[in-house]
Amino acid sequence: MAFNVLTDHTIMLNVSPDSPRIEAICGSTTMTVGTLVKWNSSSELVIHATADAPAQKIFAVENANDGIQAADAYVTGDNVIAYNMRPGDLIYAWLEAGETTYIGEFLTSAGGGLLHSPVAATIGSYVCVSKQALTAVGNRLIEVEIL
């Protein structure tokens, strides 16, 4: 049987025990599990909104205590569980709708917590490398390796 992230309930595939776990309040209206997030000035986690901008490799993950699973989203005021991923960590993250990627392609923030293949990115803005070849019809979870 094939693995299905939406029914098998996991975003983190192989994450280092050294990757810091973060618990913080959600400062975004909605934040889907698997989204690239960042800190705001109120020490809340919000969606990383700036395309091709440098980003910490922080991704929202499931929160079993509050019933937040892979197909769910956090809302403003929720207690978000996230990890500051380390190089080599394997996770599922959201690829922007309409993007075509191949194995080994470098990805950056597309804004909105999504990832994309940049047209012209600056060094330091790459977040991860695609581990799958696909075209995203709608926003799609994709396996990535953190840089």
C-alpha cells in the first residue's frame, strides 16, 4: 500500500533529533500543516509571505494534543507546533499551484507559506531541494530535503 500523507498523518519523514521543536501562538488567519512559517514582532508564528526572500527553515507540523493533523490548518490563537529544520531533514511541504519541479531542484519561498522554483533567487534564499518530480495541480504537498 502506498503512503498517503493526508491519511497517514505525518509531515516529518526523517527529522534530526537536534531540530528544535517550537510551540507558539498562531498569528495568521489560517496556517496549514506543512507551511513555511516565520516569527512576527509579537513572537507569534505567521506564514512566510515574501517570495524569494531569505527564510528560516521553520515548518508547521501536526499537533496531536489539539487534534491538528496533516490535512488540517491552525487558526489565529491556536498553539502551533513547528520545527526549525536542520540540513538533511526530510519533510512534506507545500508546493505552489502550477509549479513543475524535478528531483534535485532548489526551492525557495513562493510567499503564502508555499515553495516554488525561483526564476532568479539570491544565495541564502534557498530553503530545500525537491525529492519528487511533479507538476502541482493546485497547491500540493511534496517531499523535500532541507538545505
